[in-house]
Amino acid sequence: MCSSVSLRDFINDNKPLILDGGLATQLEAQGFDLGGDPLWSARLLHTNPEAIQDVHYSGSDVITTATYQASVEGFVQHLGVTCDRARELLMSGVHVAKHTLQKFISENKTGRIHGLVAGSTGPFGAFLHDGSEYTGNYAKEMSVEDLKSWHRPQVECLTAAGADIIAFETIPSIKEAEALVQLLREFPNSKAWLSFSCKDEKCISDGSLFSDAVQVALKCPQLVAIGVNCCSPDLVEPVLDSAKTLLTPDLSWVVYPNTGEEWDSQKGWLAQVKKAGSLSQFCESWMRQGAAFIGGCCRIGPIQITELRNVLKGPTQ
Ligand SMILES: [Zn+2]
């Protein structure tokens, strides 16, 4: 998709790349009921891929695939399809995103001439569908090899389908990060970012220090960014600050928080309990801290991404 530019050229542009917002948020705004679905938005790759295409963000530099909660095992289990069909479905997430990006480029709505497709893959906890991507508890019972085995088919599919970068998202534990770093080495031509869920101003969800999690990434030159997603925006600055001495010229931050509303496992998002400021309020500080990828996660929609873009890159015509 970005044949004339490398990922490094993108990052060296000195302006952060704008990521998209929550895909499921947009699908729910279109009337799709995804709550309680173990496959979440990934189910639509099977039932309604056009709907996914319609909600990809035209104003972002990076389009993320609808595969966060997708896995070969999950598709087999919840859709009753074969392994081969499950792999095809996972790959189709990349194909849909690439096709959409090409359409945006040809329409030239935002003056863009290129873009990237990030192949999203969530933690094992997302497959469990019990909120454990925000605790990482399952990792205590699993070995690094177990975690690598579980993630391998997803990474195989996303890379084979041509994702420009793999997005390891909402990772709650250092053990799973270690597994992903080891696994990434099996795909030496691939780049990735590694983004953690976090619990407070300096710890990822399993209670480990974010600075210790960053040390895991430093071992792997294929990781171009490390950071946090799906946390409250007001946590981002102190979290990044806690590991600022570890940043290298080859490693940047990736940041895409949610709106800061509270999540209740029974009631869903509690919109009235919004504690934090907006992305556009914080994003310049994040950029100064070294963030090369900035976007939004759950509950962040196209309006906030446009605001973010306007602040960081100036209004588009
Ligand atoms: Zn999220």
C-alpha cells in the first residue's frame, strides 16, 4: 500500500501518524449490536464485510483492521467454520482495510497520497471474552510458549495478507509481551507496535511497571513503537514519563486512549462518568514526549480523530 515510502520514512516525517478511533464504536453508531459477542466487530468479517469497509476512518494515516478479537480458534469455535476458512477471514480483515485505503487515496479527500494498514491483534484475554485483557490474570497459568502458540496463527495471517505493521493491542502483561516479541522474530520482515493496557500512572494492567514492559521491547528492533491504548487519556502522560529515559532513536511511543469513561462489565460504558479531558487537549504533550503514533480506542469516533488531526497537522481542506 505504501510502496513508495517505508514505515521509517513515515515516522521520520516529524509529525505523528494519526491512527483511527474505535471501529466497534463506529459500527455500534451504525446500529450494529456487538455487545456480548465473543468475536465483537470481527464477526462482521464473516457476515457483513461491507459494513467494516464503511466505518474505516478516512481521516487517519493508519487504518486498523477489524481483527482485534479475531483468532483462528475463535472463528472455528464461534462461527463453526474450518481452520482454512478462519484463516481466510482473518486475512480478509487486511484485504478490506487495504481496499478501503486505496479508495480513500483515489478519492483524495484529505490530500493523502499514502497510508498504512495496521493488522490488529488483541491479547489472549480478548479471546476469553471475560475482561481479562485488563488484568492479564490468565498469563499466570500459561507459559511464554503457550502464548506464542496461541498468537502464531493470527500473526501468520496478518503478515501473509500484507499488513504494513502489526498492532499488538491492549496487552496486559509482561509475559504476553515477551511471547509476542519472541514470536515477531519468526517473521523477520515484519514490523509491529506493542501497546499495553494499564491500570495507573506507571503500571500496566498486571501490575508490572510500564518501564519494565518497555525493556522487553528494547530487545526487538522490529518493534517501532511501544505504548498504551484503551486507558483514560489523563494516564498517558505520566505513564510515558515513567519510562522516558528508555526511548531510543529507533523506538517511539504509540498512544491511543479511550475517552476516559468508565466501563462496567454489566452495563457497558458509563458515559456519565467521564473523568478525563479530550485527546486534542493532550496530544501536543504526547507528541513532545515522543509519540509517533497517536489515535483513539473505544468510544473515540471520527469527530475526535478529525480534531486530533487538526491540532497536530493543521486543518485539511
Ligand atoms: Zn479500547
